[in-house]
Amino acid sequence: MRGIDGLVSIREVARRDGVQLPGQVHTVMEPPKDPPQGHQTQTQRRHSAAFKRKLVKLTEQAGASVATIALAHGINANLLFK
């Protein structure tokens, strides 16, 4: 639609071309993206009291390596120092 001066308004051109001008709000929601393959969200693990006691006993043995024991049981070594 042309104005009185015969020119097309910038808003009309933007609307026709699908361009958003400042002051307009984009209201179309995009679907959530799936997480990349192979990635899982981290959750806090909870270990049983028996598992904890077992690891503590293993670390009390002479010559035991806390890091090796932790690695063998799938936990970080700093958890055994707490």
C-alpha cells in the first residue's frame, strides 16, 4: 500500500520481507532442541552405606592408594577424603 507521497512505508516492506523492526516482539516459539547424542544430564549419585563402608575399609589397608580405589569403583578420589 502506497502512502500519500506514493512511497511504500518501511513497515510495509519489513512485513512483506518477514523482517522484524525494533519495537516488535517475536512471538513464535521454536521447538526445544534435543540434547546432542551421547550427552546425558548430570544427576547426583547416591551411594549406599554399605558401599561407603567398603571403600573406607579398602583405604585403611596398608599401601592402599585412595586414587586407585576410587577409580576402580567409578568415583572421584576427593569423595573418599571427605
